[in-house]
Amino acid sequence: MKVPLVQVENLFILPGIPQLFEKMLSANIDNFTESVEVDRKLVYTDLYEGEFSLVLKEIVKKYPNVSIGSYPTIEKERG
């Protein structure tokens, strides 16, 4: 099933929730034909986003080719 995309010029607006992003991207893969090399790293932490957001902003400022996404979840404490 084709899922409509929100597009502004050459920018596509996709959901930030990883599961929804994957479904929408898969359903519209023909819109994304250009191959771009991506190096992806996942980091998990029990810290609140506000505790390290300034550090992430400094990394992006220092390395303009870096994109950082933060996907907070609400889970029961790990034990």
C-alpha cells in the first residue's frame, strides 16, 4: 500500500518513530533512488534527553555532515 508523503521541494518529512519511519520508507522506496553512504551508530542510555542534548548540539556544530536523532521511550526500569 502506498503511503502519501509530505514533501517540500526536495525534502521529505517522515515520522521520527523508527517503526513508522521504516514502514513509510519501505512503502515509498521508489522515491529514494539515489544511493548515499550512511554510517549508523545506536547508543542507548538511561539518561534524560535534556542531560546530554547540549553535547549533541556541539557535535553537530563541529561536524556538519553528522545528523543525530533522539528517540526517547518510556519503559519500565531495567533490572
